[in-house]
Amino acid sequence: MFKLFYLKIVLSIGLAVTLLLVPHSLNAEDTGEHKGQVRVGVLDIEQATSPHSRELLERHIRAYLRELSKRTHLGYEYIPVQPLEGKRMLEEGSLDLLAPVQRNDSLQPMKLYSEGYSVYGMLSLFTVPGSGLNVLDSSTMNGITIGYVTTEDNTRYIRHYVLTHGWQNINYVTYANGQNMMEALQRGEIQAAMDDGSDLLGNEIELGIIAITKCQFMALPTNQDLLWELNEAILDTELKNPSFGTMLEQTYIDPAIHSIAAYAEIENKFIETAPPIRIVLPGNYSPFVSSSGGIFGDIIENIGTDSGLKFDIIIANNSREAREMLQNGKADIMPCIYSGANYENPLNYTNNFLTVEYSAIVHKDTSFVGSPKTMVAAAKSPGLSDYLKKQFPEWDIVILETVEECLEAVENHQYTIAMIPTLYLQQHSNLITRPNLKINDKYSCHIGISLMAAESTPEMLTHVLNTAIQRLSPDEVNRIIKKNSTPVINLGFLLQEYPIHLAAAVLFTLVILLLIGFILHNNRQTRKRNIILSEKNDELERALHEVKVLTKDRDAYKQEAETDPLTGLLNKRGIALRCQELLDRQQEGESIALLIIDLDHFKRFNDTYGHQMGDELLIDFAKILKTTCTDLTAVGRFGGDEFMIMVTLPPEATVMDIRKQIQWLLTRIKDMMVDGHAANVTGSIGIAITKERGTSYDYLFREADRALYKVKDAGRDGFQIYEKK
């Protein structure tokens, strides 16, 4: 009851208040321990097909909880658990949370789930040993029965997975919860089951990973308050730091998705028989297209190496010619910006394999007020014109042949904005030689680049390319971008692009040569000044050192003068000063309690076992009292076997609470052992309590001393309280 009482006080008013709290002292570091470590069970799946991806998901959980701890002030202990073991530990109370678990509303209110998007997990296809199933061999999968839990988007996930693998005659059985489904799998009623891994019974085998999906923390109703606090922190993070979740997803979830991507059996069969794929690139457009490959060419080469597809690269003069080659059957695919549904020409598009930032270049004098809404772009970005028309329907979109023509047109006020890839501007440094142009952040944007396939190409090619794009390593894409975006700097480039800057550099060099002579002339004087400054610094450092030594000696003397050398508690002088401090800090409504404690029969123990054992008894008792020491408590040894405590009590504290803790202390005194010997001592405690601000230390001490003598007159081993109203 005592611990619960003071726990409520700490949670409600944030103060470390206790009289004789055992066994922990309530200091600043103990606040987290008082609330307790939150034990988080993280599912550990045996025989996992992608341990690296599961490790990334666990690191995502740790990183998110680390951010939440700024708001909850909780510590987290992570415990890898097998699914069956994790649920058992959750029921027994040895775990507080289990993750990642897919929400199942049919299990509520017996199971509670977190809110928001703080956890990601894997939906996988499981079977039992001896089933003979293999996701890469459709002959083993055709005609089987698959079970899944009817929650979230599970139906779409499993049916899409089956469709992309080309399995035939698949039967589906749905279940309200995963336990029933896994029991059916063990009985042979179904041959495979899709699950987040939390319902496994122990011997299941992971056939393949279906998807990485949003999951939750799961808890029992006994931890409802903890889950509420966690949900509040999740919501606060999503509202006040929305980019944090995106950053974590880019760091952990995107690589995990990349890691689980795999070619299906039907995709591998297509790759084995596919002829070389003809890809047309829209002209030399550095850094995207060049004779050495460029960003587009290097990414296509990477896709070919990973998938086994063979590519023949064709370079057209511009995007219009590239599109004509695609329509006339002279090419199979080309990079393109997808602008939206195209019903007149229903071509196949892959997922984006690259995201390109486009900078909106405007004249520095452009105000957009009364100016014509005209936008210009280079012809070597296939699909850009259609995309811009969809994004800016009120603007007139014009396509020119080159980037330089676009920039010159904006500089001459022929058009309002030129949309230029930022990578191009960085590589060619176009804006340095055009000081009248600047970037307008409002209209700048990021545009995804996908692969557009000719209508005559098989749809399976798009599926294979999507899998290859999913398997593209973000680090590898960044390496390719960096490799192809390096500016080419030589004398001809400087003369052509920066004649004014080059002249300025020559003039600057001449000025530097003149300055060198001046610097050499003044070097000796500078050295002399430095020597003088060094001497002054040495004197200052010596003076500061002397001040530090004096301060340290003063503090050591003060501590020695106010500390009892045997127990380490405050001595008579120190406790008096500390008590007066607490009385001076007393707030309206607070009570101050002064306790004088006398160890009964100490002299008998001292005479029986000797002074050394007597000293050990005093030291052990001092340790008990030290556990009560907080910013609102004073503890000291008054002399001999007399000790004193002063404590500030909150308005909620009652005399009954104090009586319980004093009784506890008397019990601890009776139970004291020294070197295996029972001390056989008791305690007499006199207590004086005041709620009146301005009460003097001497007054309280006198009343507590009178209360102590009343206890002794009554036969010792007890306590007496004097309360000044």
C-alpha cells in the first residue's frame, strides 16, 4: 500500500516524496525505475527466410520506442521470444507488450492494440514439416488450401501473392483468429497459412514472405494504462514530428522491402526464354543519358545483372523520336514520366525506378502578378509535358529542344518558368553564368521516372521489371547518381562557362601575392605579440588554478565540518543547517516532520560484542536511513545512538501514512543483524509535525525530544507524535 500510495503522488505532482521508502532511494535517476522498465517481447521466427529483413523491422521498433521515450519517460527492455512463448509470457505478466502483431478486433477486449503506425511486421506463408510445398515450384502449390485471418487487407495480400506466382485452383479458408487457423494447419485441414508470425505453435516452416505491413503492439487489459500512454506518445509524435516516421521508413522499412523481393517461378521462366529487351533512351542528356551509360543506362545494367534479362540500349535524338520507336515496334521499353491514366494509348508502366528533383527556374524580377502563366521544359524528358499539364492545368506548357534554350528563354522573359532537373544544373553549373535566374521553391517538385513498355510486349515483362526495381538497392542507386553527376572541370570549361570568374580569380591571385609580402613584413611583430599573449595566458591559467584549489579546499572543509565520519550522515551541525533549509523552503499546505530516533539497548550490544561491532550496527542503521534521502529529506546522526530525520510531506500525506512507515522502521530496527548476530535492539522515536510556515528548528526539535522521552518513559520500543496544527 505504501508503494502504491507514493507512486500516485509521483505520477500526479511529479515530486519525489517519501518518508522511509524501501528499497530504492528516490532521486532523479530513479524516476524511470520507479515506473519500471517496459518489457517488450519481439517475435523471433525460427527458420525465417529473410533474417536480415526481420532484423531491420526489429531495429525500426527500437528506434521508434526510443523516440517515444522522450514523451513517456519509460525505459524499454527488448526480449526475443518465440510466438507461443511470447503469448504465454504476456499472460503471465512477464511481458508488457508483444510486437509486431497484426490488429484483430475480434480478440478485443481480451487483447488490446496500439494505435498509429509505429510497428511494421511481415505477413508470411507457413506450412508444416513434410508438406513438400515450395513457392518456387508451382506443381507443389497448385490445388492447395490456404488459410488466413479475416482482418485488415489480408484477403488482397494473399490473393495478389497467389496471382503473381501463377498458382492454379487455390482454395481459401478464413478464420476469426490465428490460433484456430494454426490448429487447422496442424490437423491437415489446410496445407498453408498466412500469418504475421504471432500465432505459430512451434514447428511451422516459413515458405515465403508475402508483404511487409503495418502492425501494432499488443497488450492485455492489465496494461491498459501503459498502452494509453504509448498511444498518446505515438499520436503526439505523428502530429508534432511527422517526418520522423518517414525517416525511419526510409532507413529500415524500404531496405527491408528491398531485401524480401524475389522473382516468382513464372517470372524466372519468362527470364529464361525472353529475347533481348530493346530499351530506347531519349538522346544524350547528361547525367541521365550519355555514351558511357549515364544514370538510366547504369540502372538498366544493374537490373539486367540482377534479373538475368538482356538489354540492347538504343539512343534516340530526343523523347519524341524515342516514343515513335516504341510505337513502331523498334523498341520495347523506354524511361518515361507517368502522368496518369492514358485511355487512348493503354501502355504498361512499371513502378518508379528513380525519383528526380526538378527545379523551377525563374527570372529574378518575376513577380507572378499579372505575368503570363507559361512553362517551358526540355524535349529529352519523355512524358514531362503531359505530367506538367496535369499538375499545372492553368499553365501553357511549351517544349524546347535543349536545357540551354529553356534557360535563355526564361532569361529573355519569353516564358515564366523553366522546369530543369536539379542534377543537370548541379553538373553543368548553369545558374552561375546566368545571374538573372534563380530557383523558385514553390513550383519545384520531385517527379518519379518509370519504364514504359510497348503495347505489344507481354505483361509478364512489366511484372519482372517491377520485381527487379523492388530489388534495386537504394545505396546502389545513390552510387550510380553520384558516379554520373560529377562536374567535368577543365580549363576549356572554365574559359567557356566562367570567363568573368576566371578573370576575377587571376586578379585575386595578384592581390594575394601582394598580401604575402605584407604578411611576411609583419610576421616578426606578430610572433612577438603572440609571445606576450602566451605569457599573459600562462599567468591567467595559474591564477585560475589557484582559485580552483582554494574552492576545492573550501568545499572539502565544509563537507568535513558537517559530516559524521563514522556513518557518512550529517553531523549535529550539518543536520541543523539542512533542517533549517527545509523549513525555509516549506510551501503552503505542506507539512514538515522532525523525527528523533534513539536505538534502545545499544549500550548493551556495544558492551557485549565490542565497539567495532557497535560501530557496524550504527553504520548499518545509517544505510537504512540513507534510502529515504531525497531533495525533500534531511538525515543525520545527532550523537551516540541518536539519529534525526526531517522530511517535507505533501498535502495528501496523512498521519496514518506516517504511523505505518514508522512502524515499518521499528520492525527493521528489531530485525537488524550484525555479522550474523541479532542486534536485539529496539527503537524509540519522537516525532514533531507542523503545517505552520515559519516554525523554528529549535521549537520542532524541542517538541520531538519531549515526544521521545514520553516513549522512553512508556517502556521504549515505540513512537510518539506531537502535531502542531
